[in-house]
Amino acid sequence: MWPESAGFRAARFLEVGWGDRAFYQSPDAGIRLALVASLASAGSVLHVAGLDRPPAEHFAHAETTPVVLSERGADALVHFVSRAYARDAAGRPIDLGPGLYPGSRFYAATGRYSLVYTCNSWIAGALRAGGCPITPAWALTAGNLMFQARRCGPE
């Protein structure tokens, strides 16, 4: 369903994130790059990683929440992510090299990171595309995104 995931065939799970290119790819991202990203982002990236364990196990020290989507919702979410790839003249995703951890990759992405459109807003948009009752404009912080995402979890 996600053609761009072909490079991660061995993975049981995929993790994807979106954000400011300079900040996300910097090993020394700090307050200066955060301010530049918020006020004058020069571009964005997708970070894609293949995982061999469920995300809650792989990121054991991070707060995670399960999200349940219908088949139609999962298709819509995958389409949302697929549309986020910037592409070369032949229509292929633009690979920017290794990601944050082994087996992950950065890809050029569409959209502009800003103070009012953050990684949390992007994820909220993806979940909303998948049918979750989320308001991206209210998801400026990770806490609010998680609060809203819990409404999409198992009952």
C-alpha cells in the first residue's frame, strides 16, 4: 500500500516522522536551529525507519499510544504519507541519506515547518486523514497530540 516503503521490506513495522530539514538532520540541533525552523524553515524531511519489534517495545522509554484505523482509514493514512515525499523528475522519492538510527533514512518532503505547522500538526493531519477525530490546529504540542490520539485507540 505504501510504494515508498519498498526499502524496508524486512521490517515488521514502519515509523515515520516529518519535520524541518536542518533541525531534524542535525546531530547538534539546539535552540538556534529550532528558532530558524519555526520562523524560516528552508525545507522539510521525512524520517522513515523499519522496526523489527512493535513501536511500544522499540521505544520503551517513550510515551506511545495505539491507534486503531479501518482498512479504508489505513489506506488514506498511507496516501497522506506517500504524498508527503518530494520527488525527482522521474517521480521517485529523493533519498537524503541515513537517518537517526541504524536502518532509517531521510527523504526530502513537501510542506514547510513553522511555528504553527509542526511535526505534531503533520502527524495529527495524517491521523485525521486516517479517520481519527483529531484537530491538527490544536496539536501544536506533543501532549495535546497524544491527548487527541488516545481517542483513536482501542476501546
